[in-house]
Amino acid sequence: MSIGRNPLKRRITAGLGIAALATAALFGSMLPANAADAGNINESTPKSLTIHKFAQPATQGTAPDGNKLPDADTSGLTPLKGVEFTIQEVTNINLKTNEGWEATADLTPGAILPANLGAGVPGVTNEAGVINFPGLKQAVYLVTETKPGANNIAFAAQPFLVTLPLPDSTKNTWIYDVHVYPKNSLSSITKTVNDSAAKGLGSKVTWNIAAKVPNASEGNKLASFAIEDKLDPRLTFSSATVSLVPANGLLATDYEVDSTPESGAVKINFKASGLAKLKPGTSVEVALDTTVTTLDGNSSGIITNDASVFVNGNEATSDKVQTNWGNVIIRKTDAADKTKNLEGAEFQVYATEADAKAGDNAISVSGKTVFTSNADGIVNIAGLKAKNNGAGADITYWLVETKAPLGYNISTSVSAATPKSFVVNTEIATTVDIEVENVQTKPFTLPLTGGSGTAMFMTVGLGLLAVAGGVALRKRSTRRTVQA
């Protein structure tokens, strides 16, 4: 009697195993729950695992069953190249026994002790997002995503277990070439610059950041979200405006702006109330206002900047954008002797020729609108914007000499009547960009010794003497006649 009951018991156990396999998901619950007897396992059949890696779409979809999906089912998905996965055999479970299959019931990745894992075998996805692990043993394997590659991964795929072979619940057979499709939610962050209103140092430059909230993925939830901008030392933080697109009732109390993590860094951290408003596909937009305060200590006036978004601690960085600044160096010399440098000349800079001629809207650089030549005759106007938003054509400025050095005339080529156009140099150097010559003021005409002026005075003097002599002779003659 006991011999007759044993086959029945094995069939009941096998039936329970097949039912469990039919409902198991591939990620975290991919294993059969009990012994399976869906036809005998052919231990000599080669076994392999193929991982297909795609970006998580807006909807999660359904769990695959271990068979390769038709190409039409994945044609709209984005493959991820360069993602590394590592597989490890679970060494304390023997799938060549019913006890081994039964041990997989309710088994989870977290329940496996490190001591019961074999050596890791890594693999990296190709252009199609695929890794193939061929020639594997009949065993249970732990599959872990270990490196994201160059992808902006927000949520890594959760570790999962898979058996080789895998029961095929639809065909009541075994799958020896198992295909799995773990997906990654990706972060997205972009950055632009708006310096259109800026002209000189002290002007405002706004950095616009847009970071998308990633799509939801299996086994993951949004636990933290932050945006960080590490500002160039030549920039000073002013303020940050944070909003959601589409709007979702974001309040100033839903996040905090921290400008103290490190020198020049600004970080926007979302609190629990703010995280609840960050729905997949929502864009977090930040307008970061800064002031360009100096160009000192740099050989270039090009200021680059990027931003990072941290989702559950995973970082993604935007492309770099830039704002371009430079200087103009003016040397004042005597027109007759260029080795003589002239101190005290005053200049102003304008954005248009019309403003230069009218003397309106002089550009301010670090609070100054008048720039004076020093004892070496040098005027260094350091801190004029070179291009709009870091791109396009050089900006043309107009220079006017408003006051000449003492004893000299204003240069006719750099005057209000004829302002001089120039562009700035983003390579902050000591070379002279503009040389302005001043003509010395003309002196009054003075009489020359022995010249016509002296002869004239001598002629007048001799004439006066002749007249005086004639008068004297006449008086003497008169006196003589009276006496006679």
C-alpha cells in the first residue's frame, strides 16, 4: 500500500508546482514554487539566459513568461547600451532534485546568504540592449544590475531570481533559453542660459533647468529628488524660482533651497510633501538667478555651467551651457611720441552707436560707467559680455573718449561724433586691443627774439624819438627869435 501511495503524492506535488509556476513573475518571483513535472527535464539540453534591457515606458506592461517576445512587442521601446548585469548561481539549491525545486517556493533575492552564491559572471548590454549568458548549469541564478553605463538611470532594476530551465506554463514544457526584460526608469535634465539683458559685470544671468520625473518602474518608488547646480566661482547666487509643469500646486514649503552644501553650490531638495506632487512625466523647472561678479583668476572669460538631478541618489547631469565674457584694453599715447603714455583720459562704453553719439545709457561694469587711464596709459575694461547666451556672433560695443588727459585734445576717432566700434576678447590677456592717440593742445603764438615783433617796436620807438627831437629843435629856434 505504501508503494502505491508514493506516485500519487509525487503527482499532487508536481501539480502544485506547475500552478505556482504559471503565476510567477520574472522579477523577484520568477521561480517555481514547488517541484515541477511538466514533462521530464532534459539535462543535456543547453541552457542560457538572455537579458533584454530597455528604458521604462510610461506604462509598466505585463510580466513576460520567459519566452522571447515578438519583435513587434518591443519595437517601440528604447534599448539601453552599456548596462552591466552580474549573474550568480545559488549554490545551496540543487534543481536536479524535487527538494531543490521545492526550496524555490517563496524564495526571494534578499533571503539568499552571500555564502550561498557562486562567483559573479558579468555581462554588458550591446547596441540592442541585449546580453546573452550561454552554457549555464541547471540551477537557480540571482541576477543583479551592477552598473548603469552611460545611461541616466533613475531606478535600477530590482535583483531577481530565475531558474534554468524555466517551466513554460502555457505549453506545459520547459524553457531552456530564458529571456527576461528588466527595464530602467531614466532621468532627464536639460539646461539653458539667458543672459540677454546682461552687458557688464554685475549683470544678472539666469540658468534655466528642467528635470523630468522618471516613469514608475517595478519595485521602485520615488524616495528622494534633488537638483544641484555647482556654480563657477565667478558667479554669485541670487535666488531660485521652482515650479512644476504641468502645475500641481507646488508650495515653497514643499522644498528647500540650500546654498551651503559647498562653496558656490545650490541644491533644491524636495520634502515628503513635494515628492507626493512629483508625478511621472512632470517637469521640475528651476530658474536660477546669478550675478557675474568677476573675471579674475582665469585665462578665459567663458563661464560654463551644468546641473545634476538626483533621483533616489542616482545622478544624471545636463549638457554644459555657457555665458561668454571678455575685456578690452585701451592704451593712451601721445600722437607725436607713442612712447609717452597718458594718464587721466576718461572713456565710456555703449551698446549702440546711437547711444554713444547721444551719451545715453552708458554701460556699467562692476558699478562703474567711467573708465580712466592709469599712470601707464592703460584702461582695462574687464567684464563685458562677448556673445548672447554663449552663442552666435560677437557683440559690438561703441567706445567714446569723454575727457582727454590734461593738456591734450579728445581723440577725433574715439569721440561722441565718431565713436569707435569694437568687440571684446574672451581670452583675458594683457595685449593691447585699442590704441588711442591724443594730440597735445596747441600753444599760443609768442613773439620771437629778433623777429618782426621786435622790429616793429623799434620802428615805433625811433619814430617817437624823431618827433621828440623835432619838437625840441623848434622850441630852441623860437626862443632864439624872441631874444633877438
